[in-house]
Amino acid sequence: MKKKTKSQIFKFDNTYVSLPKNFYQKINPVPVKKPTLIKLNHELLNFLDLDENSLKSNLGISILSGNKVPSNTTPLAMVYAGHQFGNFVKQLGDGRAVLLGEIIAKNGQRYDIQLKGSGQTSFSRQGDGRSPLGPVIREYIISEAMHYLGIPTTRSLSIISTGEFVKRERIEPGGILARVSSSHIRIGTFEFFSAKKDLVSVKKLSDYSIKRHFAEIWSSKNRYKLFLDKVIECQAKLVAQWMNVGFIHGVMNTDNTCISGQTIDYGPCAFMNKFDPNTVYSFIDTYGRYSYGNQPKIMLWNLSKFAECISFLINQNEEKANKIILNSLSTFPQLFEKFWIKAISEKLGFFLSLKEDRKLIEKFLEIMFKQKIDFTLTFRTLSESIENEKKKIKFFSSFKNKKPITTWYNDWIKRLNKENSSKEKISKKMQNKNPLFIPRNHLVEKAINNAVEKGDFSMTNDLIKVLKKPFEYKENFNLSEPPKPNQDIKNTFCGT
Ligand code: AMP
Ligand code: MG
């Protein structure tokens, strides 16, 4: 094995830069005044085969802040377009981020290391290319929480405080996130070339994406149709996973939809407290386009935009291509349903699949909705309710109207009796499907406020710590409770 020299904190192995020049702008991050390392992700750096001490060194901090570019890489800003709230914007791109380079993790997989908040690029439009520290902390907390909930996501390697200020509604300290992603190719990347009718580039991007993400279909004759099917499937699975933890992405534009099926861009996202499909957090989502309950529909819409881009590769005959595409897109609702029903069944302790399950699931959601109770804690206390009488009382305590839930509970117990498993075992298995800790918005906001206003990172650290084991009860942490009415923070902002 090659020994890492000091200048090789990252053993870059870049491929995106080999694509044609119209795919990116080669650009270095813009240096910052006084970088300080606020947070380094020990587990992730280990997974990526990086050395912790080197990353913590002056050189490491210089690289993570963009002040030094290692000689073994060529940073670049990726170009893309995208449908934002349904409207096509033909020119977007990394306006406040650069792809520092790609590395191979211990598992042999390729990952992008991107610096977000790294200064202006030619895609910055009117933006300053920077990010306030608050949204950087937010992305770190929530993306890591998603990872530990078992949901595909970009991850966060480090937080740098820049020692500079950025002007938003107020003057705020600046931050830089090192984001790790299995790639940053978005539906919007395809749309950029497709809108220009640059079919050669669409084909090049498709081939690159297939080789990078779905190598198993590369030698198939109908690889582009299979590519579409793969993207449809991983997105159906992803959105089903979001729904089952109450995650609301908040800005499901096509430029924020990765073809790898990971969650990306933690701007105005939040976790729902009370179960209500109409829940919207994002302040700018006036019409609730990206509400909790709309997410599957919106993902299908986004996928239809992707399908349009690669249609000519699927079949040169437009009519035939349309037929194939429609056929593929029509599988999305069933796929989503399959992933969703399996996961929510398991949340209810149904590990066998029986006909009556759907009715029980729907009834449970209906009661939760009517009684406006907390999504996460209700599933969690239900899981624990079969352990003992005290916990059963705790579960029932959140329902104002006891009658419907008592009837439902009795039917549920009857249904559990059909599982080939003891109640203790079912309870344990359910607890592994129903988190106790999620990054609730009021907690994330409080942690950010403490960090940004007072330089106190203790709550950020506590949150990150409990969210690493979201299914495990911890005595000393009171970070699982939903907000009291005076604590609730109902709006989120992009923070760009
Ligand atoms: P987002 O809302 O984060 O998905 O970003 C949408 C687009 O705006 C992307 O092309 C970003 O690169 C760009 N953008 C967002 N914030 C900034 C900023 N502060 N400076 C420059 N570009 C930005
Ligand atoms: Mg974005």
C-alpha cells in the first residue's frame, strides 16, 4: 500500500474532471480569513480511510476550509439546470460549492468531497458563494441523523468556521461544510444539456452515471431504459423511507434530486411532529408543493423530467421511446407502495404480510391525524406498550379520545398474535424500526442558536451524539420530546 505523504491527506482519484469541459468550471475555493475546525466526523473519516490527526493538522484545516488545494487534485464547480418549484431554470450549478475531488472509501466505493460555502464560481449568479454557519450546522446534524436512521444521504465530514461574516437578513458568521456524496449528479445535470439539445453530452453524462452508479447494467443492450428504471426504483425507495420517519425535504427541485438515490441538500428540511400530510415547514413553499404528503407525487414528476432527458437514448423513435418511458414511470406508484407498506408494517410489528394489515395501518394513521399527535413518539410508545402496563398507559395517554384507539389497539394485539414471535421479540424489533430520537426542528434551531450566538456547541454535540443511535433509549438525554406549543418552530428557511 502506498504511504500517505503529508500532502496526500486525501488520495484523490478524480473522474468527473475527465468529462468534457462544458460539464464544469475548473476553479479553486476562495480562501477564508481565519478557519477554525468546529467539527470533524470521526466515524466518516474512518470509513473514508482518512487520517484523523492529519485532518486536524494546520494543513488538514487549510484543505477543509479551501485555503489550500492539494497538488493531487483539480477542484471544479459542476454545471446543472433544474426545475425550481416547477419552473425551469436553464442555468444553475455549484454557485457556492466546489468538488474538491473524489476518493475511494474502505468499501471500495467512490465518493465526492465537496466544499460547500467555498466562495464564488461562474455559477454564483448574484450570490456571494458563501454559507452562514447556521445552515452548515443544520446540514451536518440532519444529514448524519438520516444516515443513522438508515436512509441514503450525502454525509458531512467537517464544519469549518471561516472567521468571516456573511450578510443575509442579518450579519452571520460564515461556515464551510465538507460534504461527502456518492456523486453530485442531479436530474438537473441532465436537464442542463438536454435543454440545450446537446445530446452528445446527455449520452456522455448517462454513460458516466451508469458506470459510476449502476455498473451492473452497463453491458445490457437496453442499458438506458434500465438506467431509468434504476433511478425510479431508488427514488421510490428513498421517498418511502422519508415518509416513514416523517422527513420533509422541503425543496424537492430537480436540481436537488440525485440520480444515485441519496437525500441531498438539507436546506429547509425538517421532521414532522404531529402527523399531518399537509405539513410544510419551508417559508418559501407558499402553496405546499413540497408538503409531507406530496413528496411521492413530486418525485414522480421529477422522474418524468429525467425520463424526458434520456428518452432519445432509450429509443430513437419518439413514439416508441414515449411508450417505454410511460411504462417505466407507471411502475413508480407500485414501487413506492411496496417499499412504504413493508416499512410501515414493520413499524407496527407486522413482519408477516397479511391482508388485513393495510386497513390497520390506515386506521392508525387516521386516528393520529384526527387527534393531532406526534408521529415519531406514537410509533415508539406503541412499540414499548407491549412491554408492560406502565408503558401501555403512557401510549394511551397522548390520545384525548380513548375510544377509537382502544378499539384499534385490541385489533392490533389480535393481529400481533398471528406473528410467529413473542410479544417481547416483536417489541424489540419494533423499537429498531421506530426511532426515539429525530432531529426535531425546535432542537436543531436551539442548537444552532447556541452555537452561532454564544459559541456554545454543547447542544449541537449532544444532538449529534444521540442521533447516532436513534433507536436506543438514553437516560440522560431529554432530546426526544416534541416541542411544547411555545417551543414549536413552524418555519424553516433555505439559509442560502
Ligand atoms: P439550493 O437552493 O441550495 O439548491 O441552490 C440553488 C442554486 O443557487 C444553486 O445553483 C446554488 O449553487 C445557488 N446558490 C445558493 N446559494 C448561493 C450563494 N450564497 N451564492 C451563490 N450561489 C448560491
Ligand atoms: Mg441545491
